[in-house]
Amino acid sequence: MTKILVVSERHEAKVKRVTLEALGAAHALSSKEGGQVAALLIGNEVASQADTLSAGGAQKVYLADDPKLALYSSEAYATLVADVAKKMDATLILLGATAMGKDLGPKVAAKLEGAFAGDCTGLALNDEGAFVATRPIYGGKAIATVKCQQAQFQVVTLRPNVFPVHPPAPSAKAEIEKVTTTTDFSLLKAIVKEVLTVVASKVELTEAQIIVSGGRGLKAPENFKLIEELADALGAAVGASRAAVDAGWKPHSYQVGLTGKTVSPLLYIACGISGAIQHQAGMSSSKYIVAINNDPNAPIFKIANYGIVADLFDVVPLLIEEVKKLKAA
Amino acid sequence: MNIAVCIKQVPATESKIKPAADGLDIDRTGLSYVVNPYDEFGVEEALKIKEQLDTGTVTVITIGPEKAVEALRTCLAVGADEAIHIKDDALTGGDALCTARVLAAALKKGNYDLIFFGRQAIDDDSGAVGIHVAELLGLPHVAGINKFELNADGLKAVAHRQIEGAAEVVEARLPAIFTCQKELNEPRYASLPGIMKAKQKPMTVWSLADLDLSAEDVGASAAKVKLEKITSPPVREAGKTIDGDTAHAVSELVRLLHEEAKVL
């Protein structure tokens, strides 16, 4: 029987969307043969989040609620995931390909002497329960299909915004089992001392449904205000091209593309971005791409669903107005 | 302080990537190769620490074919003291954990206080090897750092790790592993004297036997994850350019996003 463990991740007191996407994927993979989908909830005073996990498709929730687990610890969290994975004899362990998942996944896989595939955009299980996964490589310039050789302790991180969430079942009630950390915190060799909020934009880039990005065409750092205003109107995250980041207009956490972030939003609006291959690699899996650029030969138009060849300083203010009008309607 | 930096030679960032005819690799015709950009941040950080302390050695380590020696030479040319090249045909077909076992064995032979990796190699984009090695060696790690500071006593280091919308400030007891993110520093370029000097610096070559490992431990037969094929990403077709005056084009765009794409 396929037994899948989804490691839940939270932002403030809410379960992240990527966790619900992982539950959706787990459900799709396990439903064929009556498999089991469990979630592991880690943190301090997080018990109330179990309902979201139940509604999202978890049949069982392992709850590790402990003040000592309030802040992320690679070692303590990985030990907990490995303990639960062993306890339920997990076929597959799913995490979001977030800062936490990218850290925790490889750690857990090594602890369990399991297998690891990171940042996957496609995932299936064969008859033996071993995964066949697709994952972008070379910054998205190629796609690798990888196959696991064993059907136990397979650790996979899933790229956000790719897998559909399970239709919410608000009345579902998962069985809750409390688990305790076995880590001696006084012996930890690495400790998160504090978390500094640097809030890049109000919505996190890699998990955003809509992204508005600015590039060299903005001409000066203060003009990013225009991008931010459009993003606000759309409830979107703000991104930047490497040119804008290298010019010092925005910190690296905004950068989309190779040596920056890879994003897959529903809608990506590129303003004043020519669309060099490095940039395309990070955003070409967006569902819809809009390009606004005054150079009709800019490569971005070759991959855009909709393009406007005009000065972004003319287009963006009008676009903000139109979006506001639509939202008000 | 003895510092090791694990590096990888990869195709240059701007390379056009196509699958090879057999679909089991990329077509490597005409590609130029560089030191993985994230690894360069590790090399630079190691050199800065050595300069700051005015003592210690910086060792660069790579696994790769004959050609990978170029990447090691580049690191020696910017100031690393010695290089270790692990090459063995039996390594073909291994996965990230296999790579990690080899590096862990190599790192164990040295007495390193600090070990740097790039946060990921820009070829397979796995981001797993540094973390795997930390677990195999029982060392603490901090992944994706963009700020690093050694404590005055040299026993601990504090690093900033980029997370969504925030930075985690992590203190780690040495020896420890750090994987490097952009923004950590500005890697230096090699000088001509540096390039000349690099030729005299020690270059050790190890096979699996030198590390007491065999193909069964780290080769294709030990790989739990196997590559099936490499394909090109789906091709995006150019869509429509919305003509007309700007005001009209913008309202048409919003209409299309709302009615046709249904994303607004």
C-alpha cells in the first residue's frame, strides 16, 4: 500500500498553499489503490492548522507541537520527519520546494538512506510504488525524467504552483496523533538565533499566483514604484530581471531567472525586460506571460501570450487604472 | 583554519542546452565550461577568511572527468592553495547521494574547520549534495547563505540564510558546512601572476580506491535515483501582439486576461 507523508509548512499561523498542493498530489497518487495520506505538522501552537490539513486531504495528522520547535532547525525537524516516516513506513515523503523543503528534503533523505528528487514538476508512482518524476534542470532549459529504484523513503520536493490542490472537504476530520521530538536541543550544533524580516514584497515570489517584474527598461530604481503599484492592484508579487538586480535597483531576493528564482505563476507580467535566455529559464513555465517593451525585437515577445510594444511608462499607469476598474466592477 | 570548498565544473550560464541524441545527456558539442557560479561564492568566502586570519589553507575539491581540472586551476589562480581532483570511471551513473559519499570520504581525509559548497550546481539544479554530505559526516550545515561571519574565538560562525520574505540568522559550531547563495560576496578574478602561480600549486588526483570506496558504494549500481531521459521543455509559441494606440491596447489586454485567459 502506498503511504505518503506530507510535511506541512506554515507561514505565520497558516498552512502554506504549497503544502495543500503536496496533499493534492499525494491524494492523486494514493487514491488508485486505497493508499494512505498523512501530514506532519511541526511547530509551536500549530494544532489548529490540522483542520486545514484534513480539509486538504490528509487522513491522518501527526502533530509535533512544542515550543522548542517554534523556529526551524534542520537537525530537529529532519529527525522528526525521519522518525514519523519510519513509524508509518512511508513510501513517499513530500515537501514543498521552498527554503525549508529544499533544506529538509536532502537532510531527511540522507538520514533515511532513502532517495531524493528536488523541485519536481511531475510525479507518478509505478506499480511497485517507486516514483517517476520530472524535474527542470539547467535552470529550466531542459527537463530530466528520473526514476527511483526503491519504493521506500523516497523524498520528493514539489515546485510551488504546479500541482493542483485537492478540492477542500471542510467536514473531513483526520485522525490526530501526537508525536514528540527526540532531539536534545542542548546538543544542537546549529541554531536559528533569530528571523529577520526583510519582506521583499507582500507576496512571496516563488509561491505567487501573479508576478509583475521590472527590468532595465525601468531606467532608474525609483521607477520600481510603478511596478509595485501594479503589483498591489493585482495582489501580485514583485520580481526583477538580473540586469535590474545587478544595477543594485533591487536585492537579489527579487531576481527571477538563472542564479535567481524559478517561478511558475498563473500570470507573469514582464515590464521593460528583454527576456534573455537566463531570464526565460526562470519564468517560461508561467501559465500566461505578458510582455510590455518598446523594442519589438525583444526575445520576450517570442514566449509571451500577449504583448504590447510601447513605452512601459505609458502602459503601466493605464494598466493600473484598468485593473482597478476591473477589480471594482 | 583549514577550509575546503567543493566545486563543480558546469556549462556556462548563457549556454544553449539541447538533449543529446540518446536522450541520456545534453549535447555537449561546442559548450564552454565554468566553475559553478554558486561555488565561486564559496571560494571567495574561503579566501576572504584566510586573508582576514592571515593563516590557514584553502583546498578546492571536485569530482569530474579529466576536463574538470580546468575548474580547479581557475580556483587555484584566484588564490586557493591546493586542489583535489577525484576522478574514476566507476562514478558514472551515480546519484546525489553517491556524489555525497565520495566527497564525505575525501573531506574526512583532511582536517577541515569550514566546508563551503554552492547552494546548487546550475546543471542538475539538485541542491542536495552539500546537505547530504553534512548529514553523512554528522556536521551542522546552513544552506543558502548570503552573509557569513566567523566568531572571534573561531569556534562558531553566524550565517544569514535567505528564506521567503526573511532571513534566518543561524549560529553553527565548527566544523560546519555552508552552502553559498548569491550576494554573499563578489568573487574576484584571476590575475596573470595568479594564473602563472596556479601551475605550481599542488594538484592531488584520487581514484575511488584512494578513498577506500568501490563502484558498489558510489557507482551506478548504488544510485537510487536514475536518469531516464533528458528532453527539451515544451516550446512556447509567440502569442499576439496587441496593436493600436496605447490606451486601447491596455484595455484590450485587460479584457483578454479577464475573458480569454481568465487569470484576472
